[in-house]
Amino acid sequence: MHYSRSVLLAAFLSATLTLSSGAPATAQEQETQPVVPQGNQPPYDDQLLRLSEILGALHYLRQLCGSGEGTLWRDEMQALIDSEEAEAPRRARFIDRFNRGYEGFEAVYRTCTPAAALAVDRYMNEGRRIAREIVARYGRQE
């Protein structure tokens, strides 16, 4: 498994999410139970799948709301997939979740509304939190 590459990517994503939102990152200390990986999947796989969905939502919503970021969030998703070096079924799950995030908002929003802007803020915060948790919990594994 490639814990260190994925964890480095999570750290980068956390920074990207912070810079893109303009909001400062805050430390969150939480007591967590150890996660036992199932099969060949890393223990943070569910978090990466959720992050994939968030990246898809951000790709759609940030463009809709005129961020001018181009393909930033799609590129971040590609970097996540590349860092995982996942086999085809796992890779397909990541892509499916990204598309689900994108298409879910595409089906509802045609213009940037206050609700869409609020969704962007919430997803930025959640994505930042997930990325920090991955780094905090798995950053020392090699």
C-alpha cells in the first residue's frame, strides 16, 4: 500500500481546499478508534471515496459560481487516483463518486444561488477536514 503518497496528497488537498476557500485551516483534535483495513484497501478508503464525491461537487459548483479555477478540482481528483495506483475496480469507484458529486449538483443548479454558494462552503470545510484527518491518522505509516 502507498500510505505515504496518499497522505502527502491529502496534505496537499487540505492546503488547496484552504487556499481556494480563503478560510484558515483550524486544528481539530479528535479521539478516534483505529480502523482495520479490509482486503487490500487502505483503512482510509471510505474517506477517500467521500473526498472524491466532494471534489466532483466542487468541480461543478465552483465553476458555476465563477471561481475561475478551470479544471483545478478535476486535476486534484486525477492526482488522488494517480497517487493511489488503484486497480480498475477501485479506480472505478473513485471515478463514480466524483461523477456522483458533479452530477448531483448539475441536476439541481443552473445558476449560482445562495444555496449553491453555501454548499461550496460546506464541501470545502468537509473536504479540508477529511484531508486533515487522513494526514493526522495515517501520516506516519510507510
